Amino acid sequence: MLTDEDIPVGPLSERWHAVWCCPSCCCACNPCFHFCRKAVSNKKRRYYRDGFDLDLTYLTRRVIVHGFPATGLEHFFRNPRYELRRFLETKHAGHYRMYNFCCEPGRSYDPAVFEGRVERYPFRDHSVPPLEAIVAFNESAKAWLDADPANVVNVHCKAGKGRAGLMSIMLLFRNGDFDSIIEAREHYDATRVSNGRGLTVPSQQRYAHYYERLWRETWKYAGSMADAQGGHELTKKLPDQPRIYISAIEVVSPGPWYEGKSLEYIVLRAEHNTPEVQWRSGAAEQLKWDFPRGLMVQRNFCVKVSTPKSCCKKAKRVFEVWQNTAFLEVAPGTNYIEIRRSEVDTKRKIARKMNDDFRLRIYLADQTMKEGFVRERKQPLSPQASPARGGTRIASSLEVDGDAKEFDPAKADVEQTMQQTRL
């Protein structure tokens, strides 16, 4: 495979054939593919500086999120792998560590490309990672940042928005850059994309809040997160993720999208990285399914509703919801978990066809309720709602001369500080 080290120096006219095979190795080729890369980036902010044109954003001076470092045909419209390496060697030589969250085939690479400083925590797109992976990543990244003030963390998935956004938001909280997940998510939404729609999958938003609850409720840590040293020992202190039994699943007040059509209910379990089908209903027109003997789930699980596959049409997801058995909360005075319209993972065009009082109810067996594995939900958790801005605490390591200055992702450099408002 041709790399940038193989490109001879000299005028472009004398090495055009080699550059064509590896266009990422020539700054002059970046403008040629700018429109393709910009179109793929869509609303994500790009880095334009010193001849670089990358789908990359500095969330802070030490946390960087970007798209997958691609090779082959993909580097015409994604981040060229060796261009990204040239960027890191230019800006952060010897002080960067890569974290890859892709699980798709072909979405890994030789760690030697990035000097062996590569870790991978794979999970499915639009999905959620295991709690073990969440804690392990954050402790590894925190330990790396604590090791040297010059160290930076690079996180990416395929597009550098959903999975990378979820993990980077938790890292901003873990590193003490923000006092809460809500503040960290607001910053990510304002910094990574130009339309404010950064982390949009409700289940991923919910899992970001789970991480904050781990620290504040499970581990009873009330101090500044910046003072908590990073390390992998916390993976041994995860809360119990018990087996629970589901007695029924019901869709209440579905709305115009339903209209009596056949639906297929699926329950997925993801005790590790890859979801597996636990139960499948088959095509039916009913809105409630009962499990007289109880359906057992543990750790991460998903309830998915889709239109069934037919001879002429592929199966289409209507919505899905991810939960973890360590954080289940039932509606007050009931035995069911109630998920509202704003809390299900679905497309906006489907959400618009759901009634305002749409509910997905997951009924728990009497045995589960008696064992006390769940608690009552005190107030609705609405990942879409954010409190008024204010109260955001920026770590002193991100300040210059004691004052937080405006941060421009398009002109980001290691000497600049972060922004607090949308560009």
C-alpha cells in the first residue's frame, strides 16, 4: 500500500501519478476533494488550517473528535488516514492516543499507523456500549490525560458524531471540564455541529446520564471530577446488573403511523458488544404481547418494533429503546417501565406521526418487583430537554491567563482555548 513516505519530493508535475494513488499525501489535492468531503460531513464542523482539510473538531484543547481515518476509495470523501496522521504528528507528536468505537468489518487499522497508541471499544451504530466499556474507556482516557499536560485524546467512530459523541461527552464530564452531563452535551452539540443537533439518539443520551449516576449515586462521589484520578480499578466496582423478567410489552396510543398495520416485536440482549435476538414475535396486528413465564433480560437490552419483512419490502425499524437492568425505574405505583415519545429512538418523520401521549410500556414480572431490583421513577427523564444555560464550569487547564477565550474549531490549534457559545 502506498503511503505518504513513498511520495517523492519535488514539483507536483513530476509526481502526479504517485499523488493520484495517495491524494491524502499532497496538500494541493485537498481542495480537489473538498466538496466530496464537505458533503459527507454535512453539518459537522471541519478543520481548515495549515493546509489541512479534515472532518475534525477540538471539543477542548485536549479532546478531539473526528471521522474514521479511511484508506482506499473512502479517503476521497472521508478523512484520509495518512493525512490525519500527518496532522497529529504536526500538532501533537508523541502525545496523542486514538480511541476507535467502530464495530463494522473493515473499521479497524494497524495500531502502528498511530505509533501503537490505539484502543478499541466497539459497539453498533445508533446503539449503546456495555457499562464495562464505558468505564474502561473513560478511565483509560483520564489516565492518559493525567499523565502529561500535553497529552490529547482522539475519539472517532465512522462518522464521528453519534458513538464518538456519546463517549466524548462522558469524557468531558469525567475529566472535570463540565460539572454535569447536560452541560457537556450542550457544549458538544454547539461545538461539533453547526445546527446544534449533535447527540440526537435518546438512548445514547440516556446512557450518558447513566454514567453520571454511576459517579454521583453508585460511587457517591460528590467532588470535582478533575480530582478523581484515572485508572481501571473502577471496572471492578460496577453496580449489579441483575436478571429481570418481563411479563408483557405494550404500545399505548401509537398514533397515525400505526393504522392497524402488522408489526414485529423484537427483544435484543447485548451482554457484550454485539446485540443478539432474545425473542421475536413474528408479524401480527396486536399492540401487546404477554410472557406468562417471563422473558429474562440482563445488562443492556433493547425493545424494538419494526414492520415485518415481506416478499416485496424489507423490514423497517419503527422505533427501539435501549435500557440497562442496573438503572430501571417504574412509573409511580405501577409495575411497568414507561417510555415516552421523546425517549424512543426513531426517525423524525415517524415521531411526527406519533400521538403526544404515545407510550411504550415494559411490564415486569411480580418476582422482579418483589426482589427490589427497580425503583420508582421520581420525575420524567427527558433527554431532549435541557435546562437554561449557565453554571458551566471550565477546568483551569483550559484557560489562558485565567480567562476563557473564544474557541474557533475552524482555526483550532493547541495554543487556543475552547468556545462556550455556538459559532
